[in-house]
Amino acid sequence: MAEPLEGCNFIYIDHLQSCETVRKIAAATSSSYAMLYTRSAPLALGYMSLNRFINVAVNINAGLVYSDRTQMNDGILKRLPVIEYQAGSLRNDFDFGSLLLFDAEIMKAYAKEFADSDFNYAGWYELQLFILRSDKPLFHIGEYLYTESNSDTRLSGVRQFDYVDPRNSHVQTEMEKVCTEHLRRIGAYIEADTVSEAAIDRYKFHYEASVIIPVRNRVRTIADAIRSALSQVTDFNYNVIVVDNHSTDGTREIIDEICTEDKRCVCIVPEKTDLGIGGCWSMAINDFRCGRFAVQLDSDDLYSGTDTLQRIVNKFYEDKCAMVIGSYRMCDFQLNTLPPGLIDHKEWTDENGRNNALRINGFGAPRAFFTPILRKIGVPNTSYGEDYALGLEFSRSYKIGRIFDELYLCRRWEGNTDAALTQEQQNANNRYKDSLRTIEIASRQRLNTYWSQQVTGQDANKLFEEQLSVWEQVAKRYEELKHAMANEFNIDGSNICIQHNPARIVSTGAHIDSQSIANRPCFLCDINLPEEQIDFPLLSKYHLLVNPYPILPKHFTIPLKQHRPQAILPYYKDMMEIAGNLDDMFVFYNGAQCGASAPDHMHFQAGMRGVLPLERDWNELYRSTRSRLYPISDEEFIEALQLEPAADDTGIFSLRGYVCPGVIIVTRTAEASDFLFRKVYESLPIHEGETEPRMNIFAWTMKYRNDGTPRLVSIIIPRSKHRPDCYFAEGDEKMIISPGALDMGGLIVAPRKEDFDKIDSQTAADIIREVGISLDDELLMIKKLKHDDF
């Protein structure tokens, strides 16, 4: 092993780019700064350049300083300016040059905080993002301070695909992990379960799809592109919209000839002369002839087969996504494959693709968009990066569909705009995409801040007042509810109220079979909400909405942002947290077969306290009569004490004195309540063909009698059936009563006047008991809960 030069020390490393290497250099640095040269080729420092590096670093307290450089290539000296670093410069291939000056203090801080990081290839990238999060800038000196020798002579059009080369996948995996952690730390990470599906059936279009081809002066390629689009074999109507951006080389004449031959092809010529590719796209998608889906085809390129368009449209419907991206093959004009071959972007995952997209420079092709959302977002009027901007914005909020098979041929030729870019062109492109990422990061941070708000009962009341002030039709329903006819009965000590509410026929008579649900847009998905609907964020993943068809004087619906089936087990803890936040309201849940008119979309509801008999009469009638089921044994009390610091009022109880059986859970925390609920859940039967026990649930807060501290109360009403026999009866025996949680809580809703008039105290009790569980079934549930043999 060679001996170090005098005054030099060797640092023995495993990988040049590893975290361990960064830590070793940090540990070996005894001065205020460490300068790193990242190449093995000769380096020539400019006059006084080290002083310049250090002076700038000291003056602005920089974490990292880098500069422009010159490069010697085959005896020719070439200037290589670099660009300013910004918040969106998350590319792991950001060009700092080969000579970098690091603040030693920040390197040592990184080494301490990331002492356990063991990446082999992402160490310097992790340090780069660590500095970005610090209060010390990454600063570019716009001066040529050194000369290096060139060791990568490939054209820019070849280098740009390094990140999708399968040989580099292990490197890219590490880089993705580092970038993802950075996004989490700065509040720009988007969780997979927060993006929305697209309601692609909502709008009517004459054409199902439109192939969009912007073009200027492509006389050599335009006919091939258009005929490739027109050759698609589909089971739907489609057209081809060509936007000729004032061609002067005969391109327009070719387009007109094809339009005459095939009426599916239409040509748009903009009046304005300042449009880029994005501007041409805007012209096309806002044209009345644009179809439901707008599909990309560049004027140089071809679809791989006649089924490309069909496969893209199928993917929209399969995944209910707002954007679909396929895979393309690089080829020459004879369609011979060129390196790197198929570009499939397999680094994309449904879990993290939208976050990793902030690190890489592209999404792939062909790209297709759900037109209504694309019109709403708009296309930047540029000729570079407009597709990337759209991919970032779509992926922030909507589901993206990927097709990893070849759909598209990207033909490389001397006329391609990105085949061999100058340094200045590369810098302009990178600067623009970095700026897009900067914008996107700020947008995602703002979105996450919005969703992380803690909404209180006071906020909900403000939402209610604001909503009624702008939604006249709903305000009228709430006003009419004040005058709704109602009867109240006392049944064996329990109070039951009957409400005549004609507007509720929408929910009471809802068809919830799978076919009916499949045939209607989900009215709880945010894209299908009425334009007048205002929403507040709740627990980072729910919308708080005023219910437009109220039963309660203040009535809210709380749908999950994601379109997920109604199922309580994964979301019960959320329900308890919501009840704690909205402490002047009660929250309730309708099971999929227990009153939910949208069983395909997970949601809770909430309403004003003091109206529902079961909640209103809790302290007076039911709180003192409940009987404890858990904890009873010493072992159970020890388990309960592990849940909460004091098990004074914590437990599972039987609801006593009410018109039907129920189970009560009382705890201090949502976590403890969730633990106990799972015991109850497992004690209930699941009907054949269903996914959860039938139940309705109520939750609210109460004050503990001894010290006034809050408790969470949850009452579960197990169900035996969805609707009573009278719902399906004929003639005079028929009553349109379909009990949900509020009905089971003692507020029976009768949309029809004739049913309201027929219901007496006995009928009301019979309906609730019929759809609840029997005393025998309650006993079986209790035995299973207590693990008794039976």
C-alpha cells in the first residue's frame, strides 16, 4: 500500500459515496472547512481560488460552497457554469462541479445525527439534504475557480437516462430512501392513502379520448405520427387533435390532407404566436371537441401498436386514476432499439412514486390525462418540462396509473431537441425543473399544513354558519327541520322520538346493492361534491362537511378522503379522536348493512348534542344502570391499568334499561378505547358474505364525576338485520323506515307522512328491537367477550 505524501493522511474507505466515508472525513477534519475533490483526474486551481471559496463561506455562513469551472477536453478549454441550488434541487445528480467546500461543523452534526445511516451510495446526497434543512445555505459562486479534466464524454441525451438504467437500481433505491426521509422531515411527504381517485364517469363527452399532437415544422415525421394515432383499434369513439403552431416547412399541408381523408383528425391553428408545447396542449384540451381523456403523442413519435389507446383508456377505468403513464422504447428511424432501450420507470410505486418523483427528472410516456382535471389545473406554456409539471401536480392529489409494458416509440434523430444539449441549455432545463420542484414542495407543505389542522367544535359551528350562508337550498332544509313534526314516547323508561322528515327519503330509500352502487358516482368523493360544498380538514384524512339532508339541527358528514369501503375496525380510533375534538357534538357510525347510504365510502357523521334520546338521556337514565363486563378479574384490572394510568372508570359495560341491547366503552384515551373495542368486535358474529359485524356506534365525551376530567363514551348497538319487515311489506302494512344509527339511538325518521301517523310507541319499540339483537344473542356475545364456555 502506497505511503501518503508528506503533510497528507490517507482515509481508508469502503465506498466513496457511502455514509461511513462522510463520517470518516468529518472525524478527520480539524479545521473549520473541508474541501472535497470528487474526481481522480487532474485538477488545476485558479489564482487565489481557495481564498475565494473560504471568504465566501465565512461571509455568508454557508454549509456548502461550489463554483463554476472550466473543463479541458481534448486540448480544448470549455466553460462549464453551474446553477443556483434551491429548495427543489432534490436531484441526486445535481451538478455541483467536482470541487466543494463543506462547513466542518455541519459535517460533524450530520455524522452525529446520522451515525447509524449505512448507505453505500447515498452518503453525500444525505449530507446535501441535511445541509438544505439547516440554517446554512448551499451557495453557488458564479466565478470560474478551477479547471478539471472531463471523464464523461457522453451526450446529454444519453446521460439523462442513467437513473432508469436497471444496473443502477440499487443506487437509486438508496437515493429514494434519503429523499423520502427529507420530504418527511420538511412536511412535504404525501401519504399514499391521501390521494383521491377520479370520478371519470361524471361528465359527458362526445369522444371518449383525444390524441393530442402539437407540432411545428415536422414535415418529415408528422404524417407517421398522425397515421399511428388514426390506426388505433378501440371499442369507443376517439379523435386526433393536431395543433399546428405556425409551421413553415409544409407540415400544415400534410395535416390538411390527412384531415380531408379522415374526419376523426382535426387541426387547430392558434391565433397567438407565442405558444410553446404546453400552450398548444391548452388549446387542444379546451377545445369543445376534446374527449374525456387527452392522450399524448409527440410529432416525432409513434404508438407501438394498434392497442395503445385502448389499453390507456382501460387503465383509467380499472384504477379510477386521473393520469395514466405508459412505457416507451428508444429507437432510430428504422425502429431499431437504441440504448437504454425500454424506459419503463419501474422505480415508480403506488406507495411512494409521487414522492420519489421530486427526485427524478421525468415521469415517462405516453402520458394521458382525465380532461376535466387537466382543464382545471392548466398546462404551463413552455416547450420543456410542462409534462413534468403536470405529473407533479396530478400526483400530489390524484391517483396515477402506470403501464409498464411498451406502448410508445420515441424516435431519436438529429432534429430531437434534447439529443445533444449545450451546457447552457442543460442549465436552463435543470433550473426550470428545479423551480417546478420548489413550487411543488411548497404546495405539498401547504397542503399538509392544511390537513394537519386541529378542528374543534367551535370550528365546526363556524363551518355550519358559513355553509348555510352560501347554500340556499340546504339552508332551507335546515329551516324546515326546525318545524318538522315529531312525537316522543316513553317505552319502559326509554324515550323514543319519531321525526317526519320528507327530505330523508333520499337516504332511507337508497339502493345499496353492489350493482346500484357501481352505477352511480360516489357522492362522498371530493370530486363529486356539489360546487357549493365547503369542507374543513379533520385528522389529516377526513373532510368535515355539512350534511345537506339533515336529521339533526346541526348535522355533519365526515368522509374519508380516500374512496374506501365502510369498515369500522381500521378507523374506530379515528372516531374516538374526532369525538374528543368535537367535544360539543356526538359522532356516529352506520355499518355497511346498518343504515349507510354510501357503504362504498368510509364515513362517520356528527351532530349537535342534546337531541338524540340515547345521548341526551345518558346521565339521567343509563350512566348509573350500566353493568360492568370488563375489567372484573384481577388479571383484567392489571391489563386495564396498562392501558391507562388509572382504571377508575375504564371498561366495557352492558347498556341496561334501553329498548334494545348495547355495549358501552368508557376510557380516557382513543388508544384505550380502540383496544377495548377490538374485544367487543371479536365477540360479534359476521354474517355470511359480509366483512364486519353489523353495528351502529355512537361516541361523545363526558366528565368524570370525581374530578371532572374528560372521558370518551362509546356505545355499540349490535344489529341483526338492515331493514325491518315493514319496509318490504305491501299495502297498509308497508312503512318506509330504514333504521340507521340515529334511529337505533331513539330518533326514528319517517320520510312519509302516512308512516309517521301510524307509528305508536309499540311500533317504534318493535322496529328497533327487530333490527337489533335479541337478549339471547346478547348473552352469547357477553359469553364470548368473557371467554366463557358455551
